Amino acid sequence: MAQKKSDPNYKVIAENRRARFDYAIEDDLECGIMLTGSEVKSMRIGQSNIAESYAAVEEGELWLVNSYIAPYDRAMFGHEPRARRKLLVSKKEMANLWKSTQREGMTLVPLVMYFNHRGMAKIKIGIAKGKKNHDKRATEAKRDWGRQKQRLLKEHH
């Protein structure tokens, strides 16, 4: 996410912090999301969550399943908070996603949902492999050692 900090439209809405802990992310892809007006309004005030959601390829379409966007109280026409939302990708990308999930046993994990520099809602999907418990422990040990190393370097200077 090499965006400028001064960009007024760029804003992270929701982040899946556990994704990188639970999965080994091999590749990522930016997708558009089909939303209604009340969903966009709710996202603008930061009321959404993608922590327990996932993406799935079904009948040639990509869907975001189990994501949460809180109801917008001032909306004339409301929306379902946990509705399946269609993700927009090109046919070529769709074919690659289908191949990686069906043939290679990968999982599509939402990493971050944000408004891009044009103010459009986007979601970054990670093509990932699930980690086993020993992999998670190894990742945690490596992270702890990195912190400890930084602490030791800071003490000696």
C-alpha cells in the first residue's frame, strides 16, 4: 500500500489482522465490491469487519462471504449486515482464482478493505495456504526473536 499519507480519499476501512498469522499468503489481488448506498455510508463511518469472512468462486463469480457491514440508521433503504457481496475481477483473474482454489487447494482470504485514492471501495484478497499449528508457532517465535533483537540493539546504542 504505497499510498501518500496526504491523500484525503484513501482510507483503510477494515483489516484482517489474523490472516497473516493463520495463513501463508502467496499472492494478493485488488477487487472492487458491489455495494448499495447504505453500505457505503456505513463503511465511510468505519462500521465494518472482515475478520471472519472469506472469498469464494461460485458459478464463475467471486463472492465475499460473511463480511459484516453495520446497518446505516439514517438510510431510507437498509441492507442485510452479513449479505454475500459480489467482488469484481477480470475474467482472466477469475480463471486464476478458480484454478488456485479448486486445483491447488488454496484459500481466498480478505486482507484489507479500503477506499482507494478515487474514493472507490476496494478489497485486497490474499491467495493463501492454511498454516498448521507448528507453522504458527514458528512464525510467532521468529517475530519474538525480531523484537528481542531490536531491544538488544537499542540497549547497546
